[in-house]
Amino acid sequence: MDNRAAIHISNANFGYTKHKTSVDILKNITLKFGKGEFIGVAGLNGSGKSTLLRSVCGLLPLLKGDVSINGISLSELSASELAKQASIVLTEKISGFNLNCYDAVAAGQMPYTNIFNALEPEHKKIINSAIEACGLLLHQNKLLTELSDGLFQKTMIAKCIAQQTPVMLLDEPSAFLDYASKHELFLLLKSLAEKDNKCILVSSHDLDLVLKYCHKVLLVKNSTAELIPIEEARWHTVFKELSGGYL
Amino acid sequence: MKSYSSIKFLFLLLLFFAGCLFSLAYGGSNATTISDFSSDNFIFWQIRVPKTITAILAGATLSAAGLILQIMFRNPLAGPYVLGISSGASLMVAITILTGNTVGFFSNYFIGKSIIVLSSVTGSVLITLLILFLSKKISSNVILLLVGLMLSQICGALQGALEYFADPDSLKSFVMWGMGSLSGTTNSDLMIFIPVSFMALAVLVFFIKPLNAFLLGQNYAINAGINYSANRFFLILVSSLLTGITTAFCGPIAFVGIAVPLLSRMLFTTSNQGVHILSCILIGSIILLFSDVVCHTFSADFTLPINMITTFVGAPLVIYLLFKNKQW
């Protein structure tokens, strides 16, 4: 096992089970992502980008093969250990129950708090810096229901950052964001990957951003996933097809 | 923020003690017995004290159960009564009493009571599991509520059928049980009621973190390092125990379980469930203590059913929330 690989997917099938039969969305995937790599996951709607990201952090069961994070197989990691290895931003919305922006970001520190979920000064420091990094200082006391879609998206990204995991998975985090915030987000993620040596996978339909900031592109198409270096991505025939020739 | 919370808690504690005093002072008898603490004061020690303790426990357990259910289903309109869990408990007790009397379970007091408690808890667990299964197919909060009400109707109808065919002796003991009152609990009943409720409530301390995580939904809770299915399993068990034990001694009590967590979230603007567990226990006790007082103040000759008062408090609150359509 290559210890330098942050995520190692070997011969895995990703998908879900419906009525006790498994539906394979991605088949026979073998991939390695290194530390410090910022990877854009591109593909058409329904190609399996979300399925891939959810499977890597254990939210969907593996249908075949194995996924390991920093050399440890997902099956050997407990829920709390996995939460310290990989964090995810999903596309689903949460609200209600008096949840505010700060609480949602604080959930990132949950794997590190005691059984009463008490926030110590060191936890608060990390939460506050994540809130600041995502530009949420003015909004941290607002209820999630009061936040715009873009601010909610930023809140969940801040949660992901506050979780301080070596692997970060973001499912379409740039949806709902304004033009400047999209670029700021990709710049922030790129610097996190390069400075903190994190492995970051971000799925996005903003192909221009992916081409501009990411190190590699993971192209998800026809039940397979292909890792392409960024220099080749622009000239990749399949990638051209993906952009509909508009890029 | 913090200081306001402690003032609110202090206020709740004051209300709680006031409620205890009033509940001890008012009862089925006109005798103002509260100043006489001698052990031969039968009305005070054998009727008022168990009634007051029952009010506290019933309010605390049902409210805590409601809080758990609302978070587990991520539905601010959930509660043990509206989801039919209380009715399920009630039905199981009906089956036990109406069929068990012939077997002679109830010759021994403690065995009889324990079996009633067990069947009540079993009924709660079964309905909770059924609702949980159905909730995966239902995305709307309001439809889940309607399904719960239907389940409760079905349980009620089955119970009615059982009563119709029951022999007079078992029917009498079942009707006595099903009056749904706080005054039916004796001091010997409390020997079971107090320890079980205390245990079930104390255990909640270990679920503060999972409950906080559950607020974010299943996926984010798992990604926060929470063992989702194990915690959900234990939360179903605890909430069923809380509903079951109270239903076993008081019958199904309406609307406390749904209304109190809503009130708690209106009063305390935090999302930390540690605060809400404590405030639900306090607010639930207060509401049942004062409901009990109201039951007794209208007339010295008869006691109003407790469900009448709790419905008057709880149902308008639920209607208000439905109209306001705000996510609490």
C-alpha cells in the first residue's frame, strides 16, 4: 500500500441498494489521490459524482472492492475515527430546531469534543477561524432558515474546514455562490491543499474554475472515472464533449 | 445570552416549586392538609404526595420522549401522543389486562404491575418502529402526523373491540386503568414508576451529543462521527420506555409530548439539546402540575380529566405553529 496516497480506491463499485438489489453507478474504479492534491470532479448530471464522494466517506456502502484513507480501509475505521479522516459538504439543506450558522460550523468539531459535546476554548478557536475564512463573521448568529442559499453553502464549507480532516470532499460547493465567492472558495481550497497538505475532492459544474485552480480533473462518465492532469484536461476530447463545446 | 438562560431556568424552577405546592394543596378532598405533616395524615401522604410526584414524572417523561421523537424524525410536530405511540402502549395494556386476568397474572401486585409496564413499553416500541419504517417512505412532516393519528385511531378501535368482548371482571380493571388520571397512582406504584423514570431520564445525559448531531440529518450526523443506527436504536428504546412507563400508570396523556419541546425551543434559542432536555423536564412537570391543579379547582366534588386540560394547552399551540409554518 502506498502510504503517500490519501485516498486509495481499489477495484470498487459505487452505487446504492434498492429492494435488495444493488444498483452500480460506477464500476471497477481504481484510483489514487495523493496528499496536497486539489482535484476537481467533473461529469454530467447523474454521472455519479455525488455517489463517488459519499462512498469515499462511508455514507454509502461499498458494493465491491475497497476504499482506504491514509492507508486504513474504511471497513476498519469506526464512525468517530472516520470523522477525523474525511469531512464532506453535501447538497442537502438542513434547518429548524434553532440551529444557527455557528452551531452548524461547530458540528465540524464534534468528533473532537467530549461525550457532552462541550466546546472548550481550543474548539472555539478552530470554529471561529473557519467562520472567518469563509467570510461568515457577520452572519454567525443567524438561524439557518434566515441564511440565503449561498451563505448556507458557505456555512457547510466552514463546517468542513472546522473538521480539520486530511481528506475533504465537497459536493458542488460552488452552486449558489456569487462569482467572486466561487473564485475565493476555489482559491481557499487550493491553499488548504497546498499549505496544509490536504487531499481535496470538489465536484463542480463550473468547469472554468476547475481548469483554473485544480491540480487534476477526475472525469466521471459512462460508469467509469478517469483522472486527467490539468494540462491535458483542456485538450481532452471527452472533456470538450462534457463542456458541450462552449468552453 | 448565558445569563439570560440561567434567569429563565431560575424562573422555571420557581414555577416548578410553586406547582408542587399548589398540587399538594389541591385535591379531591376539601381538607387543607398541607400544614399537617404528621404521618397519620392519610390524605396528604397517601393521595396528595403520590399525585404530585406522578404529575412531575408524567410531565418530565412525556416531554423528554417528545423531544427525542421530534429530533429523531426531524419533525417539530412529532410527539408520543400524536404519532400514536401512547395509543399503542394503551392497546398492549388492554390486551394484557383483558386476556391476562384469566391467567391469574394479577394476583401478585408487583408481578402484575411489572407486566403492565412491560406491555406498555412493548406497545410503544412497536408503534415507534412502525412509524420509523413509514417515515422513510414519507417526506412530509404533516403527512407523518396524519399517519400517526390514523395509527392511534386503529389502536383505539382494536382496544374498543377488545373491551366489547371482554369479561366483566377484566373490563372493570381495564377501565379503572384507562381513566387516564394522575390520581390513580399509589405509593406502591411509585416504587416502580420513580426508579424507571429516573433511570430513563438520567441516561439522556449520554445522548446529548448524538441528539445534537441528529439535528443535522443522518448524513451529516454520520460524518460528525456518530454511530447513527446504534444511537437511533437506543433512542427509540429510551423514548418508548419514557412513554410506556407513564402510559402504564396514567393512561395516554395528550399533547404534552408535542407541545413542551416546542415551548422549550421558543424559550431557549439555543440548539444545544443538553439545555432542552433539562428545560423539557422542567416545563413538562410544571404544565402537568398546574393542569392537575386546574382539574381540581373547578369543583370539589369531581375531578376533570387531565387530558382535557393538556389538550386545551397543547392543541392550540400545534394549530398556531401549523399556521405560522415556521421551523422550530
